[in-house]
Amino acid sequence: MGLKCGIIGLTNSGKTTLFNCISDTKAAITDFAYSTNKSNVGFCYVPDERLSKIDTMIKAEKLVFATLDLVDIPGLAKGASQGEGIGNSFLADVRQCDALIHVLRCFDNPNLPHIEGSIDPVRDIEIVEFELQVKDLEQIEKKITKVEKAAKVGEKEAKKMLEILLKHKNHLENFQNIRTLDVTSEEKAAVADMMLLTDKPVMFVCNVNEADAVNGNAYVEQVKDALAQTGDEILFIAGKIEAEIAELQSEEDRAEFLADAGLTVPGVNKVIQTAYKMLNFISFFTVGGKENRAWTIKKGTLAPQAAGVIHSDLERGFIRAEVIKYDDLIRYGSELKCKEAGKLAVEGKNYEVQDGDILHIRFNV
């Protein structure tokens, strides 16, 4: 199950630097606005200390972490919804993403002028969100025009759809994002195929100078104050430091570099893990033999469907799942000792898989 995260923001905010720190693919970085007209695409592994600990206890030939697809979308400009900058190509790429990582420039650098003339991350948020809102409003208005014709001749479903669309239109006209609109599951499903830009979950990453890597700065506090009521995730990282860490091959060198910078883990690890959880994704594990592996599922997934993520035959012929909790494995030290302690549960088709479950699927086809 792939989760595609789009990295967005104004030009020269540090988006591509973040992409290069996280992704297997490296993209060119320049100090020039709009120096590229296409998105960079890559993937990254989702850091998970649990899987690493499992691997020290139960050996396998290979260790496979969950992955996250990434799209570094070219810098946005004021007026993008009307074609400014790289305009609509940016917005089309945003539409294909499941979640967004919004990078904000929160550092001063006189040698790298801000496209708006000053450093103001709250203003930058408003610029980007306004462009997304305008595009959503344009799309909804087109849909309203089509639905109104059917509603006028008395089609009940069309009338209901029109009410839903007008509710969304009113929200956008008040400069609000669709993700903050109070909707029923039926209303949400009615507009799902539109993949509205402002309906996507967003996390904000404040890109700060090296000196502010540990405690942040006044710009970060401005962002926190502005978003205090939204519940959106806000992280801050020093992109320059993260880029240097990403270049190091040795774990010892990375640990030493982090310590010198006053950090315990790379900031990009938190970005990846937060992005992974934004859509309620969790991981379960399969262990032993050829690979110790993390598998991605939605929270609330039942055991047969989780088995199907591994292979369709496992879902089709599902009999039961033998489940060991991660904490129990760590406590008792082996699968055998967990079984002897009564910590191996046999679960059927109605079992909801939990984050960190270690599964053995029994099936027959």
C-alpha cells in the first residue's frame, strides 16, 4: 500500500533539500526561482526501531522497512491557480498526492532573497493555501453547473449533491480549507472523486538555520501561533544540517554529527514518521526466514485484508492469524518463550490488526 506525499512550498523554501535528505533520488538544487518545471519523484524507507530490534532477536536474510513515495513539487508562486510560475502543472501534481508536507522558509539569508521580499512564514502559508482554495473553488463551481441542470428537473440525487457542493463552495469562499469542514461520511464520499486540494492532510515543516536546529526560532513560534487551533503537525528542521547528515555513510559518523549539533535523531526521521501516520497508517511485521519485514495497512484493517497485503492468496485462503505483540516479544525474548507464556494469540477473520503486531498467517488455497 503506497502512500504518496507531496512536498510543497514557495520557491527557495528548502523543499528540494528536504526531498534529497529523505529520498533515494537526488535532485538538483539552485538559488534561482522556477529553475525546474517538473516534479522530482522518489521514495524513502520509514524508520522503525521496532523492526531493527526484532532483527537482533529473530534473524532473517533481509530486513525490509515500509516505504513512502515522495514527490518534490516545483515551487509555487502567488497566482499559480491562474498559471503564474509553473502554475497548473504544480496543482495537477498536488492533486495526485495523498498527503502534503508544506515546507516553510524560517531562516534569514541575505544571499538568497525571498520571492516576496521578506521572511514571513505565516504569509507564505496564506499564499499557498489561497492558491489551493481558488483551484478547489473553480472545480466545485464547474461541478455545480453540471449538477444544477439535473436538480432543476427534480432528480433527488442531483438535489442532494447540489446541497453538498454549495456547502463546500461556501466554506472555500470564506477562505477555509475543506479539511476543516464538518462533513458526514456520505458528504465526504460524494466529493471524494474530485480529490480536492485543500482536503488533503498537511504537516508543516519549518526550515531553520543551523543555530536554530535544537530550539527553533521566532519564525517557528509565529507558525505555531498561527496554526494553534488547526491541530496540524508542525516540525522544524535545519535543512543544511540534515543534508550533511544524509551524505554520511557510517552510523557512527551520523551519531557523532548529531551529537555535535545537539540532536538525538535526524529531523527528517520525524518528518517521515509523521507523514506515514497522517493518513492513519500502521505497520505489522512478518519475521524469520527470508526477511523480517514491515507491512503497511490502514488502522482498523482486519486480519484477512492485512494478509492480502502480503499476497492475495493469503487473504483468499485465510484460516487464522497467530499474533504476538511487539512488547511481548521484547519482554520474553523469543517467539517460543512468548508461546510458553501464553502470549501467542490465535485470531480469526474479525481480528483488527494492531500497530506492531507480529503475524503468522495460516491459510489454505
